[in-house]
Amino acid sequence: MTPRGPYFFHFGASHQTTPLAHREKLALPPERAAELHARLVAAGVLHEVALVNTCNRVEFYAVAANAGALAHLELAFCELQRIAPADFAAFRQHTAGPDAIRHLIAVASGLESQLLGENEIFGQVKVAYEAAQASGTTGPVLNRVFQKAFQAAKHIRTHTAISEGQVSTANVAVELAITIFGDLSKARVLLLGAGEVGEKTAKAFQSRGAAALTVSSRTAERAMELARTLDATALPFEHFPHRLENFDIVVSATSATTVIIEPDIVSAAMRKRRARPLFFIDLALPRDIAAGVADLENVFLYNLDDLAKIAAQNLAARESEAARARLIIAEKADTLWQQLLMRHR
């Protein structure tokens, strides 16, 4: 008789099935993520749960007594996000048992990322696990699954060339800027938002010669702190709309829930730029910059999906390594699942 184990499952949506416009509606800001977490804990339908919440995915990894917990989780999520379950069904992803383990390892390894083999997702999954630990929602199953997933992801990066020739979102953005401006040494760069994504992109620009960098954030202290780290200047957030004409490149990566740059603001700036191009990189989700900005003359706008499409042209060198990596994942996931089953006989 086959032993029955815990109902371990993954549930959510990602860039693979969900267009950017819909991912914006699914994005969970911290306060709503905390509210959903509280609901799930209070309902008592999940024994363990962790949330991986990034610009490209909102995914739950959970342990429950049976599959009925999935319906409860889906309904709670849709109610909180004000999404009709029937509409969400077009994008939702769900795996269980060893398939859910495979998925988690693949995510942590960068195999499920928009930029195949990118490294940032490993840290993001680790932060998600640590947050779940801190909130007391992990237990024997999630602890073992996540820890083994991290070991497997490190093994894959060490024993395959999945990350060789890797391109990051930041590097793609910099290369695009070079095609527009050529030498970046005289380009003036404005960073909106002082988080990790924007900081990495700003550093990528600096590494390619951009010297004039300005940081602006809703949190003035954080903007000043990052400006010191980058040897840049800080600009009060409320002033940036009236200073856009002074910049050539604007990297926007804030946590705002609504658009912060509308076409009329950019149009006013362009009237003062005397035909000099203005390049926007929108790394936020929901997007910081209105799509209509791209329709303005001499204005270039790229968002997360645009950058991923450009990076996809460089996939060929890593696709064969991805196949090798998936064989490793299948073996490790099956072994771990059998171990979990034996522990819950």
C-alpha cells in the first residue's frame, strides 16, 4: 500500500501564463499580503504556508490536510484582490506533491525566470522562506522542502552552465541605453525608488560609465542613504516631475500602487529638451509609467516584459543547460518526496 503523505502544493500565477497588465492586478503589496496571511492562519485550513511575491510571480507553497485547502486559498486570494475566480482561472498555476517540489527548485534555480538563469530569484525565494519562518507559518515539511530546494539550486548553478552568458534586466537596460546615447559618460540618470532592483540597475549604469546619477524616493532618508552609497545626489520626490527635462535616462522602480509618470508630465519635459531623447525604464509592478508615454516623439519606454523579450534573443547558449538542469531537478524532487512520504507513514 502506498503511504499517504502531507498535501504539499504550489498555487499562484507568474509571467509564464500572465500578461503584465494582469500581473499588476495580482501583485500583493506588503500590507495586503499580511492581511491574506492573517486570514489563512485564522481559518486554520493550512498547516504551513510561504508566499513568494516578486514582480514576476505571486506563488504560495503550502501544506494542508487535503486538497480542499486549495479552493479556500484561491477564494481568499481572489476576494482580497477583487478578481473573479473565473477570470483568475485563465492564469492560475497549480502543482502538488513531487511536481510542486520540482517547481520550487526550478524557480530557485532561475529556470522559471523571464531571464533564464538569472540569480536574483534565489535571494528572493530565500527572503520569502525566512519571512514565513519569522511569522511562524513553516513547519517540518516546508522547512525541509525549502532547505533542500536551496541545496538543489546551488548544485544546479555549480554543475551546469545555466547562468553562463547570463543577462540581467539591468544589463539589458544598459545595453539599450547605449544604443540610444552611445557613450554614457555624459548621460544624466534619475533613479526613482531606492529599493534593491533600482539600486542594481543604477550600479549597472555606473559600471558602463554613467557618472551623473540622482536618486529620488518617497522615503527621503532612504534616498539620501542610497545616494551616499552610489556617490550620487538626492532629489526630493515631489520635485522630480518638474525636473525631468534635466535627465536623459529615468529608471523607475518604486512600490507605488498607481502610475507616477503620466504623458503630460513627459510632454512638458520634452518641450524643454530641444530634440534630445528621453529614455524610460519601468521596472515596477504595478507599472510606474503610463503606456501612453511611449507614444511621445523621441521618448523611449521599456517595461519588464519588453526587456525580457530582448533578453530572450540570448537564450540559445543556455537552453541545453536548462534541459540538463531539469533532469537534476526531477531526480532530487522525486528523492525528497519519497523521504517525506516515509516520514508521514
